[in-house]
Amino acid sequence: MAKKSAQESMETPMMKQYQEIKDQYPDAFLFYRIGDFYELFNDDAVKGSQLLELTLTARNHNAADPIPMCGVPHHAVQNYIDILVDHGYKVAICEQMEDPTLAKGMVKREVIQLVTPGTRMQTGISGAKDNNYLAGMVQHEHQFGFAYTDVSTGELKTANLTTIEAVMNEIMAVEAKEVVVNDTIDESIRARFKPLGILVSQQDTAVAANAELSFLTQDLDDQAENNAVSLLLTYMESTQKRSLAHLQRAIAYEPSYYLKMDHYAKRNLELSVNIRTGKRSGTLLWLMDETKTAMGGRLLKQWLDRPLLSQSEIIARQDKVQSLLDHYFERSNLQDELTKVYDLERLAGRVAFGSVNGRDLIQLKTSLQQVPKIKYVLQELDDQVFGEMLAHLDPVDDVAELIERAIDDEPPISVTDGDVIKDGYDKQLDAYRDAMANGKQWIAELEAKERAATGISTLKIGYNRVFGYYIEVTKANLSKLPEDRYERKQTLTNAERFATPELKEKEQLILEAQTKSTALEYQLFTKIREVVKAAIARLQRLAKTLASLDVLQSFAVVAENYRFSRPTLTDGHDLEIESGRHPVVEKALGKQAYVPNDVRMDEQTAILLITGPNMSGKSTYMRQLALTVVLAQMGSFVPAKSAMIPIFDQIFTRIGAADDLISGNSTFMVEMQEANDALAHATANSLLLFDEIGRGTATYDGMALAQAIIEYVHDHVHAKTLFSTHYHELTGLSNELTGLKNIHVGAVEENGELVFLHQIQPGPADKSYGIHVAKLAGMPEKLLARASTILQQLEANAGENPMPVDVDQPLTEPATDVLPLDETQSTQLALFDTPSQDPTTAKILADLKSMNLMAMTPMDVMNKFYEIQQQLK
């Protein structure tokens, strides 16, 4: 019986319609419009009520199995949609497509938009300076077509990539929220996105060749790129269900055209995300962002992600920064005008989408009105430096003038309720408004006349949508009314409402004028919107120019505020930085507390081997060089007294220690993988940062690997390399490797206490100071004393230090001077003391020897050692 009741409930006409629509969007929350609410049913309601903190109710309470439901008011729906999309879900918005009062039978409903993490148009103030990218990928023969777009701005870029690792790196570089794939992408590849929190969407068919696709792909010659753009366009058309006229022609790019940094390098250098907090604060982007517009903020991040390789392009940016830096007052005027420029890119997107309102158009007009002022400021500077920008500063004054004539200066949010169009713009609209104004004046005059005629001072004429205009008299005054003066219309508790033939006639005229006025206003608004839509390409070109100008002025402000200098770029391999600083650390500490350092690597010097105690600043020194390179190749000035820098093609980093638990790799495995990636792909024009290579394994293993890596870089790669280590034995390599120099971070002992100098000095450190650092960390005194005793014993037993081995010795031969044959000389402690081997111990040792630790996850290793522990008990 329960099943029958539920079945009857589901088979109502409305629920049948709901289910038919829901079946088309099984992976989305369906927001089903009923009157002034969007309702969710069944599983959507159960899950949605939890995520959105809504009260879960039920439809058809009397049924044995009522249908779960919850709802949100239509005027507040955007907030609820944003919450679900932020959680990685899709939302299908199902609207009533006809007036319920005029519909025959069920009201027709359709999904008007599918909002997904990669296609959202509304970003809010907090996300104004962030792009929201949707990516697409297809496999074409042995290559991958990759494309990405920001639906809110119309940006569209594509590339042909040869490996899935390259695709993953691009997707993580642009921080795509969603990836669209087709059946050419197998499940193993799709599975790699889930741990990253990226939604994977399937699009089975691609749009057939049409005018829009041809326009977007006209500059593409590569089939894989064409396929990727086609896939993205199909997905956007099927989800957005509206014009995509703001999409810009696809730009093909090659990652190798820019300074290459994988997502590990960007993360380690904290370019845009703070490793500890996951936020922007405390990053290079945070420091460099003095932009005044949302467009400039987004472009700054793009420049930071993709520094240039072209010396001429870098110098062109530097010249503009220099000019702005030299003209303080003009720069201040420019900032004042840029502050009044709204987000032209996203305004153009809303125009194309048809979601622009009167207030958006006023923002557009205000922005365009600043362009002539901005042009004047640039003309006051160097015309040669800013000549190209001046040519692209089109004020689009025809659009600005149209909005000025047509749109009220303070329009309402809604474009369908009137009061959007200015008086004097349209004669017919003025006539309707005059009729309404005169009608309302007539109503006011009638009220005064009736009060005088009846002697009832409280008589009033009111209006509501149900009864129209009426004359209201309180019951206490009914006796004063002449008989048959009015027609009774409605009885209230304390009053009676009346009408007259004359009032009804005037009501019809007023309401007719009001209805026609509202309808005409909306028609006029849509025509204005179409005129603006025709200018989208011009608006987007203007937006790009203003965004670039905004970033350049931001560079000038930062250079002035933080004492940055203009770097010299060289074609050779000389690197010389005087008094270089880590700009983010310096801002946190204050310039008085930060100790600047030089970096000097001539043509012959490939490797700086850095020694010194923990926490002394080795990693900061390495990172500040990388950040200086990134800033220089962005076209920015750099945090140094002076800098001469070669143009690098790639930056590789091996910094920090972290297990990759998603793939089951240990810290040491991650370390080796990152080091291998650098050795495999670096060139003589690359920059390598290796921090504490080899520390994740046994002492001699680590030293052997570290030395071998140094030798390989020196002999085969020739890249500029900063290599920090605690293996002091490696400092002897400077006697054998002509391209290696020792430097160290200074530290001194004063009254038994360790004092960091944070100053880079030539030569190797005299010792590691590990126990001193442990003391600074607050270790117990007894523990520290015991550690000092053990250290003395180990140093006494070690004899002559065996490292490093002879550089000329082939690595394939036994390195007898690396691994001592006499066990009494070894400083490594055995895992198990085995004076005699019983069968159990022998089996355990055999198992240990046969274990492939590099292929095991950390959890597998823990389980294995737990088994061994149980056997030993």
C-alpha cells in the first residue's frame, strides 16, 4: 500500500514533469521553479537540505511514503547556487516559461542554465581578481588537445601537448575548476583529477562546423587544438543555453614560449598560494598586487604564471615601468582614473549573456568616461613608450553617449519593472509616463474633491492589484455618505471600499499606460543592450589595454615602495645580484630587520654549494634568487641594489619535505622524482634549486646520491644551480669540480649560544650546529647533553672522513672509500643487532632484503613492520 501511495504521489502531473526534467540532468541539483520558490525533491532535497542548511519537509504528507522536499526563495537563489557550486556540484535552473495565470494545464518549464564550477558567471567581490577557468581535453593520435576558457570574460586559449603530465601541469597552473572530456580520455586519466578536487564532465558529441566555431578557431592550424576548442564550445552551449558572443578568438600558445615552472615549483616558491594557509596573503602575488581594477588583478596573476623569454618584450615592459616610476604625479592621476574603471571584461560577458542590467550599463558608461582622461595622462608621459597603448585606448564613445542619453543614473536592479529609461529618450514612453502622472494627479484631486463634498476628512483613495483603485471610508463615517453616491466594492472590518464609474474609467487609462510603459521600457532596454553587444570586441580590446596599464603602474608602485631596481638582462650566463632580498620575507620582517645578500655566478660557475645550520636562511637565499628571476622576466623591477641576470628558460625546485599520500609516494620518493624531472629536462639556460637532496635515506646513501647529482649537473646539464646541504663532506668537491663554489650562511657562538648572521659568506661552513638548533627549539638539557656525548663518540670513531669519493671514479665500480668494508669504521647504526641468527630472525632479514620500499605506500610499510614486531615477540 505504501508503494502505491508513493507511486500516486510521483504520478501527479507536476511530479511527472519534474522527473522528466530531472532525468535529463541526473548529476545536477535541479532547482524547480514553483511560484516564488525554487523547490528540490527526493535525493536532491535530502542532500541539499544538509549542504544549504534548509528545513527538510515533504510533499503529500498523507502518503505512506511522502516525497522529501525543500525550497529557497527566488530572490535569494544566487547565494544558494554559489554554495553548491563552491562544493563542486552542478545546478540546473528550471524556470516557468509561461504565466501561470494564463497557462492551460501544467505550466511549461525548462532548464534555462546549468551552472557548474567551471561555467559560473557570478564571482562576487572576493573573486573579482580571480579567473574561473573551464578546461577541456581530447586525445588526438599520440597528442592531447588542451583548451581553457573563462566564461565570464571570454578568454579562450589552446595548446597541443605531448604528455598527460604536461596536461596536468597546465590544468593545475590555470587552477581549472572543471575539466570537460570525451571518450578519447580513458578512466585512468580521469581518476587523476578527483584527488585534486577538479570536477570531470563528460561531453560525448562535439558541435558541427558552424559560423561561431569557424570564427573562434580561424587562427588555429592544429587539429588537436581545434578538437579541444570544439569540445569546450559544445559543452558551454549545452549548459549555458544562451549567446556566447563574448568568446574571443582562440589563441594557441606553446608553454615553452614562457619561463617554464611546474606546479611544484610554483607551490614551493609560493607565487600565488601560501603553503601554510592556502591563501594569497604572504605570497609574491600578494606583494605585487597594487592594481586598481579587477581586470588588472587577473592579468597580474597571468603574468606571474607565465614570465617572458623574449628580451625585447621584457625591456618594453621595463621601459613603461620606468616611465611611470619617474612621473609620480602623472602616475597618481592614472591611479585615480583606473580606480573608477569597472570590470569591462565581465560586463561584456553579461551583455552577451543577456544578464546585464541598468546598473551594469551605468558602470560601463562610467568606465568609458575615464578613457579620455587616461589617454591624456599617457600623452603627458613618453609617447614612444606608450604609443601602442595609446592607439588601443578606444573610448567607445558611441556606447558611452547612448547609455548617457538612455539609462537613468540610478536605475533599479530589475530591468522589467520600469524606471530604467530616462525621460526624453523616447516620445511614446514620455506620453505613457505623462498619462500616468496626470492620472495620479487626477486621483489626488478627486480625493480632495470627495473629502470636501462629503465632509469626511479621513476619506482616501487607494490602490491594490486585486481591486484596483477604490474610495475607502471608515465605518464611523458611513452615515455621512449621501445615499447611492458610490458603488460598494469591498467590506473590511473597520471600513468600506467603494468605486465610481469615473474612477473605473481613469483606473483603466492609468493601468493601461503603466503596463504599456513597462513593456516599452523593456523593449527599449533590449535594443540598447544589442547596440552594446555589437561593441563587445572593442570593449574587450580596451579592457586588455587598461588591464596591462594597471599591472604596469602596480609594478611602478611596488618598485618605489620596496626599493626595487631595474635589472639588466644578458644573453650570456653571468649572474650578479648585489644586495638581493626576498621581498615577501622582507615585508613581513620590515626592511630594517632583513639582511640582504649577493649572488655571484660568472660564466664558468654552474653550482653554488650552500652549507650552514638549519634556520639560518639557506632556503630563503635560494628562493629569493628564483623570485628575482621571475620578477625580472615578468618585466618588473627586482628586490636588489642592482642585478644582472641571464634569461632563464625553466626553473626547477626541490625544496621542502612532504609525502605524496595520494599516489602513495614517500618523502624520499617525491624528492627523487622531482630531482629526476629537473635532471631530465633542464638545459644550460635553466635554474635549479636543490635543498637538502638525499636527507630522506641513510647517511651514506644520501651523500652518494647528492654527490652524484652534483657531478651530473656539473658535467652534463651545466645549469645554474643552488645546492644546499648538511653533508659537509661534499664541500671537498670544489677541489675537483671547476664550476662549483662553496658558500655558507654565517653563524657564530656567543657564550654557548648560537647566533645566526643570515649573511652569505664564501667557503664552506665549519660545522652544522644541529645540536645548537635543537637547543633553540627548546629540547631538554639532559637530551642535549647526551646528544653532544654521542656526537663526540661518533666523530672520534669515524676516523678520516671518507667523503667525497674521487670524482673521476666511475659510479659503476665499487666505491670502497664510500662504504667502509670494516664495520668498526662505519658511523651507521644497524637496524637490528644480530650476533646470532635464529630461524625467525633469518626469515625476517630475508623478508627485509626482498622488500621494495620504493613501491610501497607509507601505510604498507607500517603494516609490514607491525607484522615483524609481532613475529619478534
